[in-house]
Amino acid sequence: MPSEKLLGSGLMIISLAVIIVYAWLLFFTKYSLVVLKVTVFMLVLVLFSLIGWVGYTIVTTPVPKQD
């Protein structure tokens, strides 16, 4: 049980650190446009990869036999 709490605490701290660094890069540096472009590209990549995976699963799943 304590190891799960340690893992959860670590994940929360890492998430908060990433949020802070992301906000700093987005609002307080000259790289804000690049950060925004990379973020949108990653979101589109994940979304359409998921859609492609669902399509692949649908195509490769065998048709159930009717009794």
C-alpha cells in the first residue's frame, strides 16, 4: 500500500511540474508559437492514431459465426 501512495504522489508531482513548465514555455518565452504547434500536432496525432487503431481492429476482427 505505501508503494502505491508513493507512486501516486510521484505522478502528481511530475504532472504538476510538466504543467508549470508548459505554462511557462507557452506564456513567458519566445517559443510559445512552437509549443502551441507541437501541442496541436501531438493531439491530432494521438486522436487519429486512435481512430486508425479502431479502424484496424474493426477490419481485422473475424466475423462471428452464426449458429
